[in-house]
Amino acid sequence: MYQAVRKLFLTDCQCADDASKVYEELFARLDTNKDGKVDVSELKTGLAAMGIKAGEGAAEKIVSAGDQDKDARLDFNEFSKYLKDHEKKLQLTFKSLDKNNDGRVDPVEIKQALEDLGLEISKEGASKILQSIDVDGTMTVDWNEWREHFLFNPATDLQEIIRYWKHSTVLDIGDSLAIPDEFTEEEKTTGLWWRQLSAGAMAGAVSRTGTAPLDRMKVFMQVHSSKTNKISLVGGFQQMLKEGGLASLWRGNGINVLKIAPETAIKFMAYEQYKKLLSSEPGKVKTHERFMAGSLAGATAQTAIYPMEVMKTRLTLRKTGQYTGMADCAKKILKKEGVKAFYKGYIPNILGIIPYAGIDLAVYESLKNFWLSRYASETANPGILVLLGCGTISSTCGQLASYPLALIRTRMQAQASLEGAEQLPMNLMVKKIIEKEGFFGLYRGILPNFMKVIPAVSISYVVYENMRSGLGISK
């Protein structure tokens, strides 16, 4: 694959002098203007000229990692030090993958390594990943092939594939029922996990604020729309603007953003504990165990922050002057309805976690394995559009399955604040809706809900990537 590098490394030289000569020759080829320094542009051009396929952003990452004097260029000493350090990391990774110590990595070892890191993959998918590294077509990878493939790729190990394919909850489409993020041991020990969660929380906050008018319209239609009181998107927005002005479109957004931090923290901590309790083998979590741990963690987090969910619905539906703020809303609910009011709709909310998380995970795993089996012959990196597409489709399918329960939850949360509304339990409310409005009555408000998916995903991704850069998380 990389003929220039293969020619230089084919002898698998052991001595430092030979390695230095190899690095000198590589550096000379890359330093096209012969000024003794290699910048990003020269690195890109030189690698392309030698037929080396570097990943997107690889040249920038290499220069950034090796640039000790911060002049945005690498001299020979910086260049050779980077390659030596990088080779050591590659060798450690190769040895950790080569379980039977035969000097070769096969698909079974790739599959096992990914499973150990929390990513379920088919044997066919593992073979496709191996094919992207295998030069001689033996369906195994030796040290030379491993080094050739990753020498000018800042990725040092298969954890990069985990980072590509890890089903990240950063794609915030308004609901928080997805299984929490999976973090590697390295990410936990280096403190990378809290920066990832912080970046995700900020992305969710901006995304929810950006799509708040559509979210308010969804809640408005869930509660007020019926066969006899049809509310269109345009008509609904006109009513809101007439009643409370432009700012009224963001009612309930404050508490919706505020609950992100405690919910994320509780869910993450609970998830780690449930994984330990449920895993059949220490350090290894199978897909069904991950689903169970994620669902229980979601239920734990929802139980803890559920009063905020009730307040969010009440504040979203409030009329001008009804509440002065969050504290006033909580005080009035407590005084008029008691503590129980803060857990109205709790049962359908908890029941909604199972179809949402289960379908979200199943669809994502299916799409991931489909892509890997069809298109992973060159690289295991699917590109951002594929990742965003898979995440969006799986989350939307999860929402579609759990939407009737979400509608029942919202109506139960709101019914006490509506004049003349019956206080119905979950089963009677479902029966009443189906009798009066038919099955599709359980999907009132689904249109604005789907309309906010693409802008929500786009906003959360852009903010997340910028937050990652600001917090010093390498891509």
C-alpha cells in the first residue's frame, strides 16, 4: 500500500543508526524547499507524492504533536523524535493485540480487542478492518504492515476505531433516554471523560436553545391538539406570539438546559456502577449487558431529576404572568398539588426508556456493521457524514418507538394545570386518546419533533467539536 515506506522499512532494521538514516531520508523527501524544516503543507504534499494516504487532519496532528518550539514546523530532531515515540506506541499496541505471540494479528484478535474496549463487531466487520491494513493479502497483519499503515497516521491503536464508532450521546435531539457514552480506561485515568461530558453538555445546551421554539410547539400540540381542536404549525406559532411575544417561544428552555448537567453526571456514575454489577467478566461488557446497564442508569437519572421534567412541561405551557420563574413554579405546584405532583407521568417516562434505548442501540449497531462489512476495505473511519447519519437515524427510530409514552407522560404532567381537565391514570388516558382520536392521536406533535432533529444534530455537533478544541481534546 505504502510503497515508499515499505522500501525504507522492509529490512526491519534494529539499530539506532539505521533508523536515523531512514528518518533522514524521509525528512529529506518531505523538506521540499530544503530549509531544514517541514510544515503542514510540505508534509501533506510530500506524503501524497510518496503515495502515502494520510487520514484527514493527520498532517496537522503530526506537526502539532512533534512541534516542541511551537513554530508550526518540524526540524529533523523534532521529526525523528516524533517518529521514534510514535513507533514505540505502535509496537506496544501491536503486542497487546497479538494475543498468541505469533508475530501476526488476525481477525479473531481484532474482534476480541474491540470487544474488550466495549465495541461489539461481527467477524466479517473485523476482517474488513484488517483488510484496510493488510498489504500482502494474507488476512493477517505483521509488525511491518502495522507500522507502515500507522506511521503517518496519528492514531496509535484500535481505540481510534472505538472513537469513530462509539455511539456518542453528543447528538442531542432533545431527549435524554439514550445509553450513556462508553469511555476507555485511558480516557478515565487521564480525565478525558469529564472534558468529553462537559463538551457534550455545552453542545446539548446550545442545541436545545436553538431548537426551543420547535420543542415548545411539540409540547403545545401534545397537550392541546385533538380532532376537535386541530393546531397547525403556523397557527400554533401565531397563537404563541400573540399571547406572549417572541420571547414566549423559549418558555421552559431555562430548566431544560439546567437539567442537562445533573442528569449527565448521575447517568454516567450510575452506568459505571451498573456495568460492574452486571458484567459477567470483569472489564468486558457485552451488548445486552450494556443495554441493561444503560437502561438502569437512565432510569436512575430520570428518577433523580424528574421534578425538573414536570416543571419544564409546566413552564413550557405557562401563560403570561402565571409563574415568575422556576422557584415560583415549584412553590405553586407544591402548595396546590403536593409533592406527588412532581412525579406525575413518571411511569410512562420510565417505560419509555426501554424501547428508546433498545431500538436506538440495535439500529446503530446494525448500521455500523452494515457500513463496516460493505465499505471498510480502505479505512475503518466512516467520515463524519456517515457517523452523523447513523446516529440521527438510530435516535429518530428510538424516538418514534417511545413517542406515545412521551405524549402520555407530557399530558399527565400538564393535566393538573389545565382548567376542567380530568386527572386520569396512564391506562385510562391511553384508552381515552385511542377512542376519541384513534391510534395516531398518540403521535400528536410528531412533526415539530422531527423538524428539530436535523438542526439539533447539526448545532450539537458543531458546538461539540469547538468545545473539544477549547478543552484540549485531540480529535
